[in-house]
Amino acid sequence: MTLPDSVTDKLKRILAQKSERGGDACLRFDPGKLPFLIRETFPGYESYALEIGCGWGEFTRAMAAANPGRLTIAVEKKLARVLSCGRSQKHEGLENIRYVILDVAWFFAGIFADETFDAITINFPDPWPKARHHKHRFISPEFAATLSKIARPGCRLIFATDNYPYTREAAETFEQSPLWKNTEGPYLARGHIPGRPVSFFEQLHRNEGAPIYFLEYEKT
């Protein structure tokens, strides 16, 4: 989705204000200094990961604790969740997470520099299950193209959801891109990834008996 410059500028100002309120672990959002140069700003890490939709951060912190040599940039649209995540991160003594308060359904292109990330996770985005709301889903060819730009060659991308129609829609989007290859085979999803931490929303869905779908792609 392409927004008018005036709308994008207004959104950037709002997000800049939120980042100031987001705590020490939140990246300062300066519209005049985009894209974020993550590797230059935080040198010395073995790898760099992006998580879109970190929620309350259980998955994010578990991954950070298991991978101390990796810096995770966690994107979450709700300020209250980022504030909670920051407090929990500090309590657990984790230094390798930074947050961006951003609704990627609004805009996403131009936020991060090209070939920044070695791993990308899209964790249980809102499926907007009613047909009239499908327009609010942010997975699109444009979004997939932006992800391919900010991903380094060999980057692993995981899309997680409990919603099968959204799984099919996401698969159709990524399968059309020549830069993303399904590691399981065309249109195939996994129901479990060994060793992967379970987020609050994943556990909630599993408790309800819902199957979980993981699409895994590699940047070629």
C-alpha cells in the first residue's frame, strides 16, 4: 500500500513521539534519519534478526536468551506492549533486543537498510478473518519485496499463524517471489519447529485446539 507523502509524514511524526515514550530499549524513530542502519549502529553481533509482531515479548526474550550473539529488532504496534517488554527485558538482564513501535500495515518500506537481517519472523499477525476485513492484512507482493530487500542472502523467514486461509494467502504471495524459496517445498507448511520458543499467542491458540502453521522461506 502506497500512502500520500502528507499521510506518511504524519504517521512518522506520531511514531517518533511513541518511540520517545517507548523506554531505553526502543529505537529512537527520527524520520530524517531513515533507514535505520542497524548493523552500523550496533556493530559486533554475529547476526541480526527482525521480528514483526512481538506482542508481550515472551518469544522474543526466549530467542534472545538462547542466541546472545544475535541482535533482535522487535516490531510491535502497541506502545503498552513495548513498555512491558522493555521492563521484562531489563528484569531478565537481556541487552540484545531493541524495539520499534510501528504498525507495518501503515507503512514499512524504507524503515530498514538493504541486506540488514539474517532472520525474519512474522509472529501471528491479525488474520482479519472476515472477508470484508481482508484488505487490512499486510502480507502482499509489495511487502514481500520489501522483506527481500532488507534480508541478506540465506536469510530465513518464518511466517506463523493459526489461520489456514491466511497461510494459503501468505504462501501464494511468497511463492510468487523469485527471491524466496520454501524450505519444505512449494506451498508446504510445518506444524511444529523443534526448539522454537512458544509465544503467548501460540500457546493460546494451541490451548484452544487450533492447528498452527509455519511457513519457512530462504532468501536466495
